[in-house]
Amino acid sequence: MPERPVVSVILVNYKGADDTLIAINALASLPEYPDQLEIVVVDNASGDDSLSRLQSSAHQITVVESATNTG
């Protein structure tokens, strides 16, 4: 049986930690990629508590902190 592909999903967050965390939870619960899903979140210089909330996520994600909001 062939290996399932690794899937990377990149989410951009700007002062929307609630929505981003909902998206992370939904992606992490997908049965198609239980171990092959990589979630990367780019925080676009939110300036609120988004960064710390995302870093505290219960799911294994990669958080990239952008110093400026580049859109």
C-alpha cells in the first residue's frame, strides 16, 4: 500500500486567534491525514495576544512570527 502524502497547510493570522484556532482544530481532526498533516501558522504582526495563544495550541503546529503585516 502506498504511503499517504504529507500535506502542509499554511494559515495566516492577523488579530484572529479565535478563528485560526478553530481552523487548526478542524484540520487536526481530519481523518484522512492523521499523522501526515503539517500546520504552519504565520502571525502577521497581530500585536495582540494571538501569538501566545497560537503557541499554546494543544496541536502540534509551527508558528512563524512576522515582524510586519505584509498582507
